[in-house]
Amino acid sequence: MSAVMRLRVLRVPSPLVRPFITAVRQTDHLDVVLVEATDADGRRGYGEAATSWRVTGESPQSVAAAVAGPLAETVRGRDAGDPGLAVDITRSIWGNAAARSAVECAVADLAAQQQGVSLAACLSRAYAVHDSSRTSRIRTDMTLSVGEPDAVAALSEEYVTAGFGCLKLKASAAHDTVAGLRAVRAAVGPDVTLRIDANQAWDAETAIRVIRAAEDAGLGIELVEQPVAAHDLDALAAVTAAVDTPIMADESVRTAQDVRRVAERGAADLVNIKLAKTGGLAEALAAAEAAREAGLGVVIGCMMESHVGVSAAAHLAAVVAPGVVHDLDAAFWLQRSPVIGGVVPSGDVLLLEADAGLGISALAADAHPEVLLDLPVGAEVRA
């Protein structure tokens, strides 16, 4: 093994191919925030921190501050493959889940490179879970932003033509979700899988009414994601009990303990596990195991992230649920990747690179990152 010798936090402004619109936010660009960890042999590992004040409660500056302080103190000079490092990263700072995840993923990328295996294979070895050595293809859905039925239906046709077999319609209180579903179903036909993501947009009564209307219309919805407020497990359980369509918890679930609470309350049928919520790979694996023990389905999701964050999530998906259609479409939304390598989007499939770690070899030549932090071992912080 080889020790971590340097940490950098980089910001890469990245335009999106089209505006991303949900019930809680709208954006046409992404500030990609990367953590780059370098070991004593010159290898570089990468992690990504999803930043959004309204979603993760973090910013590029807060990530840099977290890395400069307690996270750097925990990581610097230790072997990337140290089995206790993930636990120590979790304990080093309260909250700041996206920052913790970025550091843990960067170090895990290094550890996998040092072993000469993919991150998925490294996780399988370390946590004695699914043998992902032959899993190189992960399917994903594609998100349809909030919009008027005709516009959303037209976009759905484009995605199906591009090869997507599962579409996720974003819902909001300001739009007629059932009308949007009818338009999309008419446009794409009966064989395409449809999901709904309300992003906490409804109360329980509204959620039950909308979902039952979709059921009565025979629109064939696979699942509805987070229909009510994250903190209101009573409302989530009421919706789950009142409808036939499976309900998936997203914002309600961050840790393995959250998964167990949801299961104990009968509040959902599935959970969406995201690295930016769990704070890293180790807790994400624990959350997936808690879901398995409780009989809940697992979907691996992502925030609005680049190929770096999506690559880590795809390797996680290869370990915990390789046969599921996951929620990892964010890499398709960027006009260009900030790195060379990582997952390769192809139709509705993410192809995992055969190279070691995440398969990322370097920053892209046109990335032009802003360096928010450059911290060699033993040097004073420069941020």
C-alpha cells in the first residue's frame, strides 16, 4: 500500500445540455467539485462532492473548508487501503456528507488502483458482498424535468429513440402529473417503464389522490419516489399503505439507521441510496445491507453530478444490485466530462471501465479547474 500524500479540491464549472428542473430547484449549469487524492507513488484518486444549498446544504467553499480541516487531518499520511479509514472519515466531522463522500471515494479509488482492480471489485473484497468482477454494465433511467405535458412527451420520445427504456417524470404541485403521464405514455407506448419523482412536492392526501388516479388510468407506473416531506414518515407510511404502486424513499433516507426506521414503519417499499446522502461508500453499503435484511428494494441514485460521482455510484451499484435499473443519469446531462475515463454512457447503459479504480486517468484538457485547496502533507493549508 501507499500513503495519501496530497489533497486538492477543484471546482469545474460545467454547463448542462438542458435546464434541470425539479420541485425544489432549477439550474442550467453545475459546479463540479472534485477531491483529488495523490499517493506516495504519484497515483491520483478522485471523488466528487455534490453541492447545493437547498439539497445537500453544502457549497464548494464549505467542501474545501471541511477537507482542509478535519478530513485532511484524518486522511493525510495514512495508507489508502487502511481498513479503518472510512470509519474515521465518518467520525471526523458532523454533517458535510458530500465532502466526506468525496474524500472517501477518492481514497477508495486510490486503494483499488494500488490493488490493480476496479473499485467495485475492491469493495466486494473489503465488504464481502456481491462478486462484481464480471459486472461491467449498469442500466439507468433518464429524468424528465418538470414541464408542460406536450413538452415532456416530446422529450420522452427523444430519450426512447436514444435507447432509454425507463423514464422518470419529475412532479410538482404546480403541474398536472397525471396529464403529464398520459402524454408521455401515449408518446412512448406500453413497453417503456415509467417512474415518478415528486421530490417531497405533495402532502399525503394529494399523493394518494394522484397515484390512485394514475393507477385507475392504467398508466403502468413502476414506482413513485418521495411523494411527501422527508421528515414525515407517518405521511410516507400512509401513502404506501393506501396505494398499489411501490413507494420509494429518497430524501427520507441517508444512513443505514434511516433505512431501518423506514422499514420498521412500513413507510416505503424501496430506498434510493446516494453517496452524497450517506457520506461515503461504507455507509452506503451498510444502508443497502439494512434494506436487504428488511426486504426493501434498493436503487442507487445520484445528485446532479459529473462522471466522477456517477462512476463511484455505478461501481457501488455493481456491488449491491447489478440487475436493477438505477437512477444514475446525471452524467448524460453534462455537455462534457471534467475527467478522462470513468463510466462511459451508451444508450441507457453505463459501461464501467476495465482499468483499476474508477478508470479515471486525468483531468480533461479543457476542464480548467479552479483550485480551492492544495494541501501537501506537512504543509500549511492554502485555500
